Amino acid sequence: MSPQREWFEKDYYAILGVPKDASPKDIKKAYRKVAGESHPDKNPGNVVAEEKFKAASAAYDVVGDATKRAEYDEVRSMGPVGRNGGGGPGGFRFNVGDNGGSGDLGDIFGSMFGGNRGGTGRGRNRGGSSAGVGPQRGADIEAHLSVAFEDAIAGMETSLFLTSDAQCSGCSGSGAQPGTAPKVCQNCSGRGVVDDNQGFFAMSSPCGSCQGNGVIIEHKCATCRGTGVEKRPRDVKARIPAGVKDGQTIRLKGRGAPGRNGGVTGDLLVRLKVLPDARFGRNGDDLTVTVPISFDQAALGGDIDVPTMRSGPVKLRIKPGTQSGSRHRVKDKGIERSTKSGSIRGHLIVTVDVTVPMELNDAQRAAVEAFAAATMASGEEAS
């Protein structure tokens, strides 16, 4: 329900003669009493009684309904914040397009008067006022970086070369020609907004003379043409933390586009592409690797050499009868990365691949034939 203007002006609780925290039962009782005493049937021709009856009915229609009462109380609770904003006695001031102030008045009034039925209006860019008044946060800039698998695991420092908006080198961001300075807008006295009194309401809108900036640049900088921003190549130093993943985004604070009107600089978002490695893979915080072993190693067991990403090969003991494709864990030789709760270290998962030789020499063939014969004989004895 959209509130009427009377909500801002009339105290419905006072009309019914009850306190603001009165219970629904007490409100109903008070209404019946006032309505009964001032009913037109009991007071024929009494204009004062008739008006009192109408006022009581209007009051009960609002505070006698739980939903309407909650909205009414919210409007009344704003008190001087809304009522003495320069719009005349009992008036309200609205700053068009500005919902960043205390209490989010733009949200409240937008929902009350049908201007924002779909939500709270909080999806706007919080970097600066939507009307262009006051400091505005600079935009975020996106860059892409390809990283070798080993560098992604170990972490690295690198440089990003990009062309983007930056503070003008000619005027240091003021927008004015060197030796001059912006002047305060006389139309809005530097506020960036002008008021349009419309009786009960006072509407504020961006100043047309300064486009909401609060200042006017008479002599614009030749480099940036008054914007305070220019495009130029930049060399941005970036540290890529250890353990980053493919597709991950790294946020570099304050490395984006410059702010306006004294606003903070935006961020640089670096989207990573981790290149595949010829030997190692990744599964969460674990590294994976496949190691070939010979038939005799698989059959007899023993120690095999396993490569690691950073500390050289390590020994892994496999049991006799190890099967091709079986997986084995080397503890703490995976990915190490830092988190808020401490350091995390994964493992190295080794898959063994039993290789079969393509060709055999005479000694090898004789050995295999002897093995086959022994296997057959043991099978016959078992049967």
C-alpha cells in the first residue's frame, strides 16, 4: 500500500487517544468509543462531530491494520530527518538518484511510492552516487594472464602490461589546465544538486550547470579535455600466490581506474589461465603423476624414484604384486598454499604403469619362458 500525505501530517494515535505502543485490542476499543460518540446519527447537523468521526475512521483504517500500521510507524519514525529538509513546513526533501545516505531513504520512499517495487534498489554501483554527485569510485579493470603450471603451484611475481584509464599526467586528475583550478559552481554553490520546491515536497536533482560535479572547469586540460583521466600504458606489478587454480581471479586493490571527484581508485581483476604440465596434474590440493615401472618391480616390489614438483625425486616403496594403474600417496608433496586459518599442504598421488617391453633379447626371453613354465607347473600342482 502507498501511504497518503496525511500519514506524514497526522498523528493517528493522538486522534484515537491511545499511546503509540497501544495493543490492537486497546486501539479497537478506543476507536469504537470515539466513533460512537461522534457518529453522525447521534449528532445530526454537527459538522465538528462529523469530521471527528471521519478522522477516527481514517486513523483506525491504518493503525487498526497490522501491515498498514507498520508502514505508518516507519514513516513517522523518520521525524526531522524527512520533515525539515527544506521543503517547507511539514515537507520532505528527496535527493533524486541518491540512495547512499544514512537510512537508505531512496529505498524507503521508492518502495512506498511505487518507484521501486521490484526490490530494494541496492544493486547500483556503490562506488559513487548515481546522480554523479560527490566522490565516485573508479571502475574495476579486467586483465588476463597465462601462468605456467609450475609457477601457479609455487607462486610468482610478474608484471602486467596494459593500456587503461589512469589519472591524467597533465593535470593530476583535476581536469583543469595546469596553472588554473576548477571553480565552485555558482548555480548550486558547489553542492552538485539543485532543489525544486513543489509545495509539500522538495525534489533535488543534479545541477545542470556543472552536471552534478559541484565545480566548473573554465580552462580544460588539453591532455584529458577536462575529464581528469587519460588512457596510457601501465606496468603493474602483481604477486600471484602459491596454489592458484585455472580460472581463478586475483583482485589487486587500487590498481584499477581512477576515481572521480576524489573517489577511491577501482581494482584490477586478473583472471588466470594455468597452462597444462607435461608430467603433473592436479586434483584439488593434491598433485598427480604417473610413473612407469617394470614387470619385475611390480612383481617383486621395491623402491622406485618418483619426481616431485619442487624438491627433486623421492623414494616410494611399492609392495610385491603391485598392479598397473594402482595409486600410491606420497605425503605432503602436493600443493602448499596459505589460508586465513593457516597453511594447507596436499599430497602427491602416484599412479604406477607397468610397462611391457616391445622386444626381448635372448636372456630376457629365456627368463620369461622359465617364468611361464614355473607358473604353469605351480598351477598343475595346485590342481
